[in-house]
Amino acid sequence: MKEKLLTKEIAEQFVAGKIDSLDEFTSIENNAAQALGFFKGDPLSLNGLTSLSAETAKILASFKRRGDLYLAGLINLTDEVAMALSPFKGYWLDLDGLTSITDESAKALASVKVTHLYLNGLRSITAVTAKALATVKAESLFLNGLTNLSEEVAKALASFNGLALSLNGQTNLAEGTAKALATFTGSLYLNGLTSLTATSAKALASCNACSLMLNGLNNLSDEAANALASFRGTGSLQLNGLASLSDKAAKALASAKFDELWLNGLTSLSDKAAKALASREDSVFVPDGLKNYEDAVSSNHGRP
């Protein structure tokens, strides 16, 4: 791709509202970065940038505005640039283009203060990096590109003190990894899982303070359902990928004590399964139009 330079003049036009987007620019002048400090809108999207100097990164991180900064075009990050970005304060910091990160860069990025940190391009990380990222002062940490987490990395990430940890790139989950992740105290997103063994389900269910998002599961054995039924989280169990549920699985999940059960992917239920779910004391969410479930709720005078 041909390099296109973001100059001070172009940046000033953007700030003045005369240009809608800056994502076509692959490089930026320092004085252009300084001019962008006057931008009052949101987000500040610089997704076309393929590289960034430490000096420019320092300017971008020094802005008084607390908004979103999109730098998803960066494919590598030097330790110096990561350190320069570390004072950044805002809502979203998007670095989804990074496919790898050094331990030192991770330690530097852990100093940013953001609502959401996006690192979905990372394919693998060390335990040191995981431990560093887990200390970031953010509500949500997105690492959806990670696959095959080791127990050590999972344990480190689970120490993240935010509200949501998103690991949707996991397609399978060993029991030890599940047990490590279960120590996380927020909402745990594992929507990439398409199947779950009873032993891994039991390990995940030992989490006592979080919500579990398992919307990629397209089948659930009775044994796995029984294991998940022991989940005592204060939030929800989401299983929106299931199109059907056996009578035994429905009965097991209906008896669980977590706050909300989400089954919005169901296309059919037996009368027995519908009656079991309708008897649940806490909330159940199913698609509109499941008549036997609606009838069961009505006759039970309960609430979904």
C-alpha cells in the first residue's frame, strides 16, 4: 500500500470538521499529532497508521481529552512506543493489529487507564505478559485472538480485576485451564467454545462471582449441564448457541441458583423441558414463540 502522510494542515481540517476520516493515512507528522489534540469528537481513529514513533505516541498519549484512540493498523509495537503510550487515559484503546507483544511492552501498556483495552490480534502471550496485562486499570480486556491458553497464562489473566475478560478465541478448554479461569471475578467470555466436557464444565462452574458467556456451544450433554448447574455466579449463564435442550439438561439448569439463564437460540423444547424451565425461580430468557414454554409459564404463574 502506498504511504500517505497525515500533515498538520490535514489534521487541522479534520479538527474543523472539513474531513470525515483519517483512516486512509499510513504515517503522521508530529505537528499533525499535536493538532489532533484539539479534536473534540469521538473516536479519534488512526487505523491506517502502520507504524508510530515514540515521539508521536507520546503526543497522542498526552491529550487532555478522555476519548477513544484507535490504532488498529499497527502491526508491531516497540518497547519505546509502548512506554510512550503508557500515560494514555481514555475510554477505548484499540491495538487489534498487533499479533505479538514483548513482555516489556505489555508491562508498559499495563499503565494505561482506559475503560476497554483491545488486543484481539495477539495469537499467543507469555505468562509474564499475561500477568502484566492483568494489572491494567480497565473495565474490559479483550484478547479474542488467543487460542490454546496454558494453565499458567490462564491463571495470570484470571487475576485481572476488571469487569469483563473476553477470550472468545478459545475453541477448546482443558480442565486445568478451566479451573484457572474460574478464579476470575467478572464476566468471562468464552463464546468460541463449541463443545464442553463435563469435567471442564464442572471446573468453570466453581466460579462464584462471575457471569459465564458460552454462546458458541451448539450442544450440551446432560453431564455437562449437571456440572454447569452447580454454578453460583451473581450474574448470568449464557448458552444462546443451543438450538435444543434435553429434558434432563433442562431440569438440571432450571435448578441452578445463578441469577439469569439465557437460551435465546432454542428452536424447540419438549413439553417436559419447557415445564422444567418455567418452574425456575430466577430469570430465564428464551426466544418468543416457544408456545409450550409460554403455556408452561402461564399455567405455572411463574416468570421467565
